[in-house]
Amino acid sequence: MILLERLWDGLTGLQQPPSATAIWWTALAAVAVVVVRPAWRIARHLVTIVHEGGHATAALLTGRRLRGIRLHSDSSGVTLTKGKPRGPGMFATLIAGYLAPSVVGLLAAVLLHHQRALAVLWAGLLLLAAMLVQIRNFHGLWSVLVAGAAVFAVSWWAPDEVQSLAAYLVTWFLLLAGPMTVIELQRTRRGGRGATSDADQLARLTRLPGLFWVGAMLAIDLGALLLGGWLIWPTGG
């Protein structure tokens, strides 16, 4: 009962945003995580969770059958679905992965714009819990449990100021990670290792070149970064 009350308060209550200086620091920290290679290799696992969650969500929303999600130690992953090999459902499922971090980041930015930092954390926890039941390997189970435990600890025990900073940091990170993963995708394709990538599967599905889909996904992710950044951009002193 207490958990449900705290969850409801978190999802509906308002929190005072951090100072402009603190928001700047969260943005700089997110940039560091994305561009510093050792940090990115670790944080990339969180991006994979969101990426595969995007595939799974799109599959369910378009009527495909979700058969499970696997997350691997090299930060790759796969979402297994069953349904027609062509058509809108397959298209939505394929394109959703590389858009998911940016879309989730943009939705989080909207919540932060309306002073709902704790709602960002609780919503993330609910999404992780929903994804947990679809994990089909040990590393994936461990990854989602660790991420969920970290989010729960911050949202349950941390002071309000820390909760707000954590929400801003995660939001900036997701907004920046979206374009970065697409850039990595093109690097992989250029190296001749992307024949089974989402972009190349979209190319076979639509008969438009894979580079077109890389460009389209990058444009959407950059648009989400600009819009999300504008929503939470610090304007005060």
C-alpha cells in the first residue's frame, strides 16, 4: 500500500527543478558519458535495453507476437517477434529500435518541462518491470534488474534534489545516445558488418537504400535532441 501511494505521488506530484547551473552540469555529464569511450561502453547497455524495448513495444502495438528479448554482454541485443514478414507491423518494429532512446528521452523532457522529475524515474521503473518478464537470457535479466534497482534506490531513498538531477541526467543521456547509436550503426555498415542491421532490413523491406534509413533515423533523433533540449534548457541563473 505504501509503495502504491509513493508511486502515485511520484507520477502525479510536482518537484522543484534544479538550478540552471545544476542542469548545465547534468548536460555536461551526459555528454561525457556519450563521448568518453570507457563510460560509453558501460552506458551502452542501458541504451540497448531501451532499443530492444522499442522493438518490443512497436511489435505489440502493431499486433505482432512478442517471443522474447535477449541482451548480450557486448551491448548488442535481439527482440524476437512472430508475424507477417512484411507490412506496417514489421516496418514499425524494425524502425522503432534506433528511435526509442530519443523518443523516451523526449517524453522524459516533456515531463521535466512540467516539473515532474520523479515521474520520469517511476515511469522508467515501470517500463523496466514490464520488460523484465520478456527477457530470455541471464545477462539480459541481470542488466534489467541492475538498472531497475538503481532507479528504485534513487526514486525511493534519495533526496528530492538528487532525484531531480538523476532525472535530468538520464534525459540528457537518452537524447544524446539516440544520434550516437545511429552514427555507430553507419560505421558498422561502412565496415561491411551491417548486413543484418535494422537499416539494411528496412532496405530489403522497402527497397529504399539502407543509407536512406540511416539518414532518416539520424534526422529524427537529432530533431528529438533539439526539441527535448529546448524543453529542459536552463534559462535562469
